[in-house]
Amino acid sequence: MKSKIAGYEKQVFRDHGVDYAASSDMEPDSLPLYAMQKDVDRLPVPKLKDSIELYLSSVIPHLSAQELENTKRAAADFVKPGGLGETLQKRLEDRAASKPNTSWLQEWWNEYAYLAYRDSVVYNVSYYLQFADECIAAMADPARRAARFVSHGLKFRDLLVTGQLPRDMKKGNKPMSNTQWKYLFNCCRMPGDGCDFNRTYAPDLHNHIVVARNNRFYSFDVYHANGEPLTVDEIEFQFKRIVTMADAKGVDPNPVGILTAENRDVWFHKRKLLLSGPKAVSNEKALETIQSSIFAVVFESSKPVTRVEVGRALLHGNGRNRFWDKSFMLTVFDNGKMGYIGEHSMSDGLTTTRFVNETLDKLFADKESQDIRAHPSIQGATSALPEPSSLEFSLTAEAVSGIKEAEATFDAIISTKELSVLMFHGFGKEQIKKWKCSPDAFAQLCIQLAYYRTFGHCRATYESTQTRSFLHGRTEVTRSVNVDSLAFCKSMSTDALKYSSKDLHSMLLKATQTHVSYIGKASKGLGCDRHLLGLKLLMREGESAAIFEDPAYARTGHWALSTSGLTGEYMDGWGFGEVVPDGIGIGYSVQKNRIRYTVTSRHHWAEAMTANLERALLDMKALCEAHTVATKAKL
């Protein structure tokens, strides 16, 4: 059978390397989703002088007076007329001009940041989204709850694969890049030798999901032969069948899924062990079924209660009952807790959270979110459904040994990790706006203050800023530490007795305004980090630049704090791992009336940070309440 989906006319799957543009034939402008793709702005090449000035302003808080002078000299030498900076700038402009239908950055970024990254994707690349709880009755039936999410999610998928999904737009009715959508469903990251790739499968020919339970994998079609999706009752019935089958067999002592948590080069070679031996063909078929599935649903037998327990169970768990290369895994626990685990290589959080938020909106809007007794009995309506397929792996002794090594490696790494959560109910974005602050800038300044109080200084901080307003855009860095944020942190800590509360409030406002200014530049593709990276990558053999050898460049690009904000009223939080060994990761959500931070680390810093985050929020609230002048109502 041939696919009718653009890009799959000649083959049932497509392999995607680092270049988004290589798959542009899968984005026909005859479909509403991609109709304005050619009108999306192209990522600009910032002016050399502007990027250097922005860079210099960002390094000041991290350098001594002498170090700053050294950095300024290196920068001046780089931008001097006829210098190497101008040469590299010309090369970058030429590169951009040679790629009129894509971005000058995206191939580099997809490769170096994601696909050529060789450590495990678990914790380092993947992220989790925790869903809010529903009513007691809904939580009491995990299979039913998962079936309802899947049913709503399939409606979103149907719009996406037919190209009818409303495209992402920005203010001014200008289109954003919609390229990342095609990597959401029927997609799997594949291990490569030195660099991975993604494989997508024709969605009209692959209508099954894969389900994991007790380290075992099962599969069933979620569409009938006539193309109609299974009902919630039917999906629930199949889920309960699988749970019963898997529980009867018990936990598989040789969890194949743990191999996907390995170092990428190790997984590349161990995958070959699954494809050897007398059952190599059936093993390959089982792998293909997992890889080609719409997505994975994971049923865990554990019952995490606290947000920390749920966060850890989603972010890594024990690693075994998963297939970490899938684009995403809906994960359900035996007490009804539920969440999303995303693989990050080809799509960013703002893409996936649109899917999650729209699906959760429908989930919480249906009657069963308030009273599950509203649904009828499933008995009799599902007896004709074929039994789910059990995906069996026949393993050689060498493959079993490889699995045991992977388990030991995973357990050792995860034992060093910690996660802490602050759910703050004191206020949210609605109140912050009344204080005449940007909610995101307020949340970021709180992070800086908490870090300063924890460690006595500020360090380089990365805030992910989306650039999907440009064709094939991904992210730019907002450098959250600046002169004004450092001054505020000092004034609220070591220099607290030197200032009045009114002065402190003025400093708070100034620091948030400075942050807003920077994030405005970054969102327009005018940050300094991606630009400097591009210039550095274009250096040729024998060329050197003092600005890249200067200690300030490495120090201020070593992200001791990696932060990102996502939100959704039915998301109970989210998180990811720190990006450097001596670092902290912070995923945060500023919701209408609450703020949530998830802090990860490997040095017993997370709990101290969450304690100081709460203190910072309360202190900043006190300043804003004391000194914000209420806006008078218009008569």
C-alpha cells in the first residue's frame, strides 16, 4: 500500500539528519498548516558591532576589572577594520545568502546541540511535563484516564497529518515556522555512529501505538480498518488487556528499553546485538513496530505521590520500562498520576506544549473530569477488537550482558541526581502584571536572587528563548545575569542594610526591564551567543581569535544555570536535567495564580535553591506591594 501523505509517496519512512530543509517536500503549501511557510522571516545575521557590544555588557558581572580590560582588548582586536571578525562576518553573511530557504544556524545547532550529543538522552536531553490531577474517581482508573488523553490526542494528530492544524502565528498575523510539527507523531530518534538521526513513518500507514508495562512492549491499532479512531471505551479495553497480560507474565528481567538510555555510541553498537542471532528478523520487526508507532504509552506499576516523586519517576524512573528514543511517551502510574516525556532533538517545548495543553484542555473539559460515573460500561462494546500484539525479543547471551551493563550504568548515573520542587501559591502572572513587571522577567530575577543567596555570587545563566518566528528557527540564549540583576541580588543580600525598600523596589524594576530588553533582542534573532558560535565555526585552519581564547568566553558560556519557562493551567509542572556537572537546571511555570519551579542538580543544591526561591518570591512580593502605585480607574 502506498502512502498519500506528502513525502512518503515512494517509501514508508523518511530519515532526517541535521538539515530541516532536506525535508521541505513534506510541507506542501497546498495544506493550511504549511500555506505560509514560504512567508516566514529568515533568521538574520546580527551586526558584528551589536553582538560584541551585547556580549561585553553580559560579561561584566562575571569578571574582575583586569579581566574585563583583557576581554575588551580581545573584542576590540576582533572587530577592528580589516580584522578577522570582519572576515568571519562576511563568511557568515555569505552562508546565510546561500541558504535562502532555511536558516544559517539550524544545521549546526541540530547537530552540535542534539544529534551529535553522545551522552544518554535521559535527563540530559529529555524533559517531562506533569499533568494536574483530576477528580478522585478519574484518578482511580488509570487506564480510563490514559484512554481519554489518547482519544483527544488522536484528534489533534488527525488535524496535523492532514495539514489542517491551525498554523502557529505571532503578533501582527505573521506566520511562524511550522517545521517541527512533523516530528511529533510516528517519529523515533535513531542511534548513529557519531551522530544520530530521526526516522518518521508514513502516518496513514502506521496507525498503532506501543504500550510498555513491566519492561514488556505491546502494540495495537488505534484506528479501525475504515479509518475511524477507536473510542475511549475501546482504547481503555485494550489498555486493560495489556496490563492484565503483562502483570500475568511479571517483570521482564532483561529490559530491552534500558539500552535506549545508554551513551548514544554504545547504544548504536548494542543495537546490533539485538539484530544478531537466530531471531534477528523477529527482533528487528519488534523494533520497527516500536519505532513506527504513533507514540508510546507507558504504564508504570509505581504510585508516586509527591511532586518530587512524580518528577523523578517521569524524568528518569528506573529507566527500564521505557523506549527513550520515541518522540514522546505518555506515562501513567497506578494511582492515576500522568505525564509526558519528550525527546528534544527535533522539536522544542513550545511546540510540544501546544499539543499537550490543547489535549489537556479537552481532557479537563469533558464530563469524566468531574465525575467518571458519567461514562457507560464498556462491556460488550469491545469484544470484537483483536488482541494487542506482544512484542517479543529473543536475546543472545551477549545481548543480555549488554542489557545488564546498561542497567548498572543507568543506576550509577541516576544515583547522583537530585530534584526538588517549589509550588508557590502566593501569586502568579496576574498579580505580577499589576506590579508592572514582566512575569517571565520576575521569575528569572527570583532565580538570580535565590542563586546568589545560595552561593554568594551569580554565574552564567541560560534562558531558552524561542526563535520560531524565523524559518527553521529553534532558540537563542537570553543571558539572564546582567549588571542590574547583580546589583539587585547584592542589595537584597550582602548589602541589604545600605538601601531603603523603595530603592530596592526601583532596582527590582530596573533589573526586570533590562531582562525584557535582552529577551526582546534574543527573540528577534539578535542575541550574541548563536552569532558568536557561527563566527567561531567558520574559522579556518591557522586562524585564531583572542576573543574565543579569552577565559571570559568559556566562563560566561558555561551554563551553571540552565533555565526555561513553559506554562499551561493543567500542567502541574515540568523539568529537565542540569547541562553541566557543576550546574543547576530549572524548569519553571508562571501560571495565573501560582508559580512552580523544578530544580535539578547533582550536588545536593536543589533543596537549598527551592527554599531560597520561596524566600525570594516573598521578599520581592513585599517590595512590590509596598511601592507599586495602583492605576486609577478611568471614569
